[in-house]
Amino acid sequence: MLDALSHLAISPSGFIFDPSSGATFTTNDTGRALLEGIRDGRSLDELVAQLEETFQVYGSDLRRDVLEFVRVLQDEGLLDRDFELE
């Protein structure tokens, strides 16, 4: 479920505010792009393609890195534990 993620305020500079908990986070441009992509319902393949195109990064590690970012969001309570990218 994306409920907590959908309520986040994400600034262009990477400052993230969770109004439900008052917690704040920071992320880089890549993290911001992933947050917005997940919130928009993009698939794992779409997110990887977006990173490749936007940031000119390539390689098999990208997929793993996206999944690790999802795990961090789950650990922070911003995504449900059962959330999975298609």
C-alpha cells in the first residue's frame, strides 16, 4: 500500500516531510526520482529504465539498488512490508 508514501511532501532539493508522523528525511536526486516513480505506480522495469535514462547509469546493480531502496522505505514505515514492485 502506498498510503504513507502518497502523503509525503517531497521538495525538489530532496527534503522529505511525513505529515502523519512529523518525521523528516533527506534523499538525493535518484531517491527523489524513485519515490515519485513508486508513488506514480511505476513498475520495477520502468523505474530502472527511468534511472538509466535520467542519470545515465547502467548495469545489473540498478535493479538490486531499487529493491534495496524499497526495503529502506519499508523499514522507515513509508511502505507496507508486503509492498512489492511488479
